[in-house]
Amino acid sequence: MVRKVSILDLADYLRVLRRNWIMILSCTLLGLLVASVFSLTIRASYTAKTQLFVSIQSSGSVTELQQGNTFSQARVQSYVETIKTPAVLQPAIDSLGLELSPAELGKKVEATSDAKTVLISISAVDSSPVQAAAIAQAVGQSLIAVIEDIESPGPDGKSPVKLSVVTPASAPASPSAPNTPLNMGLGVLNGLAIGVGIALLRKALDTKVRGEADLRRISQAPILGGIAFDSGAAKKPLLTQATQQSPRAESFRQIRTNLQFAHVNHTSKAVLITSSLPGEGKSTTATNLAIAIAQSGQSVVLVDADLRRPRIDSYLGLDRNAGLTTALIGEADVSDLLQAWGEDDLYILTSGQIPPNPSELLGSRMMKDLIERLEATFDAVIIDAPPLLPVTDAAVLAQQVGGVVLVVGSSLIKSPDLEKSLSALEMVNGKLMGIVMNMLPAKGPDAYAYSYTSYSSAASDRESRFHEGSEIIAPHYAELSAEALPRRGRE
């Protein structure tokens, strides 16, 4: 179980990186650019080194020599600290004629030693390689003289400690700073780290539902299908305006097939199409789903029950002055209000005039009777309802239909809003048949696509087999009396 969670977490992180790869790449390149500019603008400096050997001037026994070696190792660290003193630095300044104070020269000089050796390394940094070598050599010679003077027992005595130059300072051939390859490497790593950090922070703060992975954190409801974002859908929203084998057309055919399987155990033929918020594409989904079902040979009625912002009449080019509200208030029979559309067995019941009390009308007994009458007449009843969160209309209608399809607009809705919508359906015992993901990106980690080269023929075969067995999956409904059938356009 722990292993499974870890794999899912890793997949989530990879998805975050894929979603933000442009921003991560930009931060990485910016880090490289900053490091390059820094390396080019900083003045080059050179480092020269010299090494001194500390020895004891004694010709005694082996034991005395070992004791002297221990003595010299103990003194080396003190000599290293002495290098930074004015006693050592001022003579070096005087010998080279430098216009520096001992404190300023001390910033350019560094001395180190290994605790297990008697070697002292002196390094000097300067913008000139020759000057760096001269400073290192002068400081080394000054230290030799100062130590000899300090360690001498008296005016005529000889110092027991001797410092010798074993590695003379030489002018370096290449600068020690800036280290351009190192700076560029650090710039890339820092930029990459900043980019990944921003991506993870955005993920932590971003609650938008962008794809199936985000949806699965909220609900395990079946996904009936996904519709990729199509920039041309705004001007040509209908399924009949797309080519037969287009991704958009295939998406609605898949939703139609999955919906038929999801609806097989329901006695009601009415399906409510809604969303959480306006703008998620519920009306176009309802319209195209009705067209797709009609193209499969079934009789379909599409009801525009969005009595707040009806859209279906404008999509299909129909008159909505008389429609659903006209039937609900008893001014006309529903069979007189149905408008045939297209070449298939598809009828539209537009919204009619917008009433002042939509929720009361949709929750009335007249609405329930109207749905039952349409179910008795048609193979499928598709109802376009208002969004769940702004108004209660969809929740009221959900109690009167066989199932609800929730349209989720990719990157248009946030997780808390979707959770509220699902809770609203659950509170009224609405039967959620599945979810349709709409406006999914065509590329990237949340993309929704098919392999059309081999899928089209297989889909056609599958659908033909499905409809041949429709008496098993969707029972054939008996013909009703003539007065129950729509009077307009039906034989």
C-alpha cells in the first residue's frame, strides 16, 4: 500500500513538472544568463603560491631528531598565524613598494598548513599574475626573516628553527577567478531549483481541476469521456459542423456509447446535463450528445431547461418564444411545441419565455408529468439544466430524472466548487451517472486524445454490434397512441 502511494506521488510530481516545463526552463536559462554575466563582468584575479619547509637545526641522535620534528610541527601553526601580522607584511610592502597597508595586503594573502607535515603554503591573489607571484615570494622571505629573529635565543645565538623555500612562487598562466564553468553550472542548478520550487508552490496553491488526475482526488465517479479544447468550437459548436472522423466528433460518439452502458440499469430515459458553474460547456455538450444519439438511429428529444440563460435555441437556430415554460403553464400542449431538427429523429423543446420563478416551475408536478410523457415517446430525453452552484434548479431537476451527467471544464473550476456540486447532488439523492471532462488541452500531461488511425474502424464495428444487441442493452419501447406522439414532423 505504501509503495502504491509513493508511485502515485511520483507521478503527480512528474505531472507538475510537465505542466510547468516552460517556466522551469525559463528559470534555468535565466540562472545561466545571470551566472554568465557575472563571470564576464567580474575582474579576473590570479593566485600564486610558495611553500616553506620548517626544520630543526640539530645534528644529534635519532631520538633528538624525532623530538625536533615534533617540536617543529607544533610551531608550524603559530608561524601560519604570524603571516597576517604587520611584522611580516610591512617588510614585504616595503620591498615591493606597494601602496597598501598591512591590513589591505593581509586580505590578499592566505597561509595554510597540514597538521601532519611541517610545510607552510603561502598564496597571494592579485589582478596581475606577476604581482601575485612577487607578493607570495616577498611574504615568504619576510616570514623566514621574522621567525629566525623571533626564535633566536640571544643577540649572538643561532635560531634552532630554519624555514626554507621549497617551492618558489611563479606567475600563474590562467586566472583563478572567476571560475566561469563552475559559475555557469551553479547558475543552471540554482535556476533549475528555483523553477522547480515555483512549480511545486504553484501546485500547492492551485486548486483548479485540470485533468483526470485532479478529478480523481475528488471523486471516483466514472468518466464518460473527454473533449479536447478546440479553438474553432466557438464559431462552429455543433457536432454536424465537424468532420465525421474529427477528434471532437469521436469524443461525443464515445460519450454516447459510454452513457448508454451507464444508463442500462435505469428505468428512466431522462438524463440531466449540468455543470458546477457557467461557462463549462454544458449546453454544447447536451446539444451535441443529443445529436450523437440521434445519429445512432434513436429518437431523441432535447429539452432546454436552463430557464436563466437558455442557449440551445441560438445554437440550433430555433425560435424559443414558445417552449418548455409555455407547456408548464398550460398554454400549449408539449407535442405542439416540439421542433424537428436535422435529418435524424431529433426534436427540440426550447426554453420558452424566461419566467420569474424557474425553480418552482422545474420542481412542479407539471414538469414531472412532462418528463414522463417525453420518456414514453422518445428513446432518449436529454435535459440541459442550469449550473448547480449559482441556483438550485439543477438540484430540483435531478430528483425527477434517471441520471445526471456533470460537465467539468478543464482549468475553469476549482476543487472546492466541484466538491460542493457533488455534495449538492448527493443531498438530493441525484444519481450521478458520470462526468464529462471538457476543454481538455490537446497536448501535455492532461491531454485527451485517441489513435485515430486504427480506432475509427474498430469504433464503427463496436457500435454496429452494440446497436444489433440494443434489445438487450436498451429495450425496445412499444409504440404509444397517436395523441402521445409529437404532432410535428412525426408519422
